[in-house]
Amino acid sequence: MRIIQSDSGFSVEVYGIYWAEYQGRLQRFHLVIPEEGYLGFISVPESDCELVDSEFSNFLLIKDSRGKDALVHTVLRKEGLLDRIIDHDPDAVEEFLELIAAKDAQ
């Protein structure tokens, strides 16, 4: 799955999706690494992007930290990895990117 961020115009890969209240309505948020070398995820609301590739065959349905449904890339099922990336842990981001590359190589 890919989106184009409205503010930057960059096309980025989506690694997670969740829903939350934003600007007075329920919106879909996309977890992305906004640029190469960025050490974590940012959340991009659907109102601030355009969906350019909707395929998400490598996603799992999980409960997020709020107990709400979320979709995340399968490599994020590793215990604690998602939370560490959200906390901008550089080792977690490196581990995640290595796991993605290995999965893509299969």
C-alpha cells in the first residue's frame, strides 16, 4: 500500500493503518517512514494524503494500545517492535527494515 503525502508530494509505503478522531471526525491514519533515514513512523491522516496503491496483502489485523482495530505489516507482529519504532528507537527501525528486505527477497 502506498500514499502520496499532500505536504511533501512524496510517495511512501504504508506499514500500518488505524482509525482515530481527527478534526471532528473519524479518519484513517497511515503509519509511514516519511523519508529514507528517518528513525521511526509518523501518522498521516487520510485528509492529508492520496491513496495511490491500495494493495495490502502483507497486513494483519491486531488490537492497538487503545484496544482498537489496526492493520499492520506482518513483520510488525514481533513482540514490541511496533512500539519501539513509534518511540523512534533507531535499532528497532534498522531491525524492521532488515525484516522487510528479507521478506521482499522471498
